[in-house]
Amino acid sequence: MFKSKKIAGLLFVFTLIMGSAAMAQNPTMPQQQTVDIDVSDAELSKFAKAYQGLRMMNQQVNQKMMKTVQDGGLEVQRFNEIHQASQDPNKEVEATEEELKKHKAILAEIEGMQGDFQKKMETTIKDQGLTVERYQKLVAALQSDQELQTRLQKMMQQGQG
């Protein structure tokens, strides 16, 4: 069994990071349960800077993961097909023994990178004076607080973040 939960966890973290921007940019998305927290402009600015740093890191990580897949001998789309099938017992994909070996080797290499990515993400957040837990609370609040979304969007447009 692959340790793909780690990969899914890493991708989930990036989805969580990127999800806050989608909510801030698209207020018509369905609202989730309200998270009521007080957020000063100074703290929101720290969040915006951390978010932008994580966004840049996410692009770098995605490029590195894609290069790892390609260097491992599979196209990204094919790797994803095999990987999704390996995660879903109801889904089958025809793959050669060679493709399965390549998938397994690529997955192991990507998993080996995860700890480094996680540390860099935490450092990026902490460098802005936030804890990871507080950052996650702010992400959750942004998903449900229209006023906070608007404040963040204005701040980022004005270059304060």
C-alpha cells in the first residue's frame, strides 16, 4: 500500500491555502459555517504576506512534482490516472507492470519531499508572525466571512499584503 495519504495531505494543505484566495475572489461560492474571530488589519496583513509566500511556494512545489513525474518516465496525466485508480478500489486503470513500477518510484520520491515542503510552509507562516494554527483559523474564517474576504482582497490589491 502506498503512503499516498501523505501526498493527499500535502495537496490538501495547498488546496486549503489556495481555497482562501478562491473564497476571497469569488464571494458567490456557497458559504460554509461561520467562524467568528477578530482580525486586526495588522494580522490580516501578516496573513496576506504569508499567503502570497505560500502561493509562490505552491507553484514551485507543483513544478518540482511535475518534473519528478516526468523525470520518472511518466506523463503527469498518466501518473494521475494511475494514482487515482490506486486510491479508489472501485476504479480500475489498465497499467503495465513498468508503469506501476514507475508510479511507485515517483510516489516514493514525492513523499520524500513532503517533510521539506511542510517545514518550508510552516517557516513561511511563522516568518510573518503567525502560528500555523492561527493561519488555519484565518483560512476558515475567510471561507465564511464576507467582510473579512473584502478586507483581504482590498489589502492585497493595495499591495499591503
